[in-house]
Amino acid sequence: MKPSCDRPTLVCMSDSILRLHAAVLTARSRDPAFSRTAKLLSEGMPKMAKKLAEEAVELGLEAVQGDRQRAILESADLIYNLVVLWSEIGIAPDDVWREIDRREQLYGIAEKLPKSRAADRARRIRPEAIVVAVTED
């Protein structure tokens, strides 16, 4: 299968996410009766967070089962729901790319924040404020 663009894969993926983000922003003005994205946006942040969590769990399950093709499909669903959530809280893909670049400069490309900073950040979030139930629609 020929790639959808003739540039390096990461550039193409970044372009795809930018196009998806633009499409999600455009969907805000659409009728929820005719646009699944507009419907999801109209249902509010709790629904968006729930959908994101569901897709992450589904991806994890497919990975554990070793189903590569299903994991690819669930990955696309996860990215879509992530971009919808980003749009709701005013995050653009470039905001995330800048943070990834910042971390690469500090820790290397394949590293996360050190546990101490991640733990500090987690302590600022009240666990009781996060409620996600995975249910079938």
C-alpha cells in the first residue's frame, strides 16, 4: 500500500492529526443530528473523557491478545477521541508537539518525565474528581 503522502512517516502522521484537528474544530458548527463529532462535542467533557478511556482500554486489550490489525483500528479510534478532547480544552496538536520536543531535549526521545515529577503532578489531581465508567453504548 502506498503511503498517503511522500514525506517521512512522522511528518505524514503529524499532517493527518493536524487535518483531523481542523475537521473536529469545523464540526463544532455542524448539526449533532448529522455529525457524530458534533454529537460527541455536544455531550460534554465527561462523555469525551469516557470515550477516550474506553478506546485506550480497547487498544490495550487488542494488544494483549496480539491482534495487530484490531490494535491499529483501535489506535485510530483512540487518536480521534484524543483530538476531540484536545479541541474541547483548547489544545492544538502543536502544543503537544512542543512538549514532546521539550522532553526530548531534557530526557531523550524515548523517555517520560521522571517519576518524581509525575508523582507530584498526580498529587495535584484529586482522585475523586476522576470518574470513568466503561460501558457499552
